[in-house]
Amino acid sequence: MNRNLVAQARKQLLRRGRALLRAAQAGTGAAGRADALGAIDEAELNELQEIHAALERIERGIFGRCEECQSEIADERLARTPWQRQCSPCSGAEIAADAESRETRVSA
Ligand SMILES: [Zn+2]
């Protein structure tokens, strides 16, 4: 794993995390809610958790490794979405398997 890429990914993750929190706080102000995370929607909360998990992987030195097959995730994939947990074959295999099961149901 390229150290430079890890540093860039870390910056990107922190920036995205801060933007999400700022948006949540802005929403909080308008709605007058006491809970800062109350204004965040489920998708954003999920993304925030993924960002947090990715930062944790960086700390542990396992960032960029696929959770399924332990191989390294492609650099350009991580540059685009640094919170990625799986390599492209693994996440693609999931989609393909899903499509295949649908196919089976249709023909049955
Ligand atoms: Zn994989």
C-alpha cells in the first residue's frame, strides 16, 4: 500500500466526516434539536460510521485490504471511495451472485 495514498485517503475521510457533521449541526440549529446527530439521516450516519471504520483501519495499518479475500484494494478505487471495505472482484461477485439467484428464480 502506497503511503502517500493512505495519507491522501485519511485527509479525504476527515474532510468528508467534518462536512457530514457540519451539515448535521446546521440541521440541528434550524430544527432546534438538542441531539447533534438527530438531524443526520440514516444514509449519512452510515457513511459516517464507514468513515470512522476506515480511519480505524488506517490506525491499525490494515487500510486498503479487502475484508473478504485479504488482497489489496485497487488504488484508484480507494482514491475514489476510501471507506471501501472490499476489493472490486469481491463486491462485484456479490452483485453477480445476487443477479444469478434472481435469474434462477425467474426460470424456475
Ligand atoms: Zn476481495
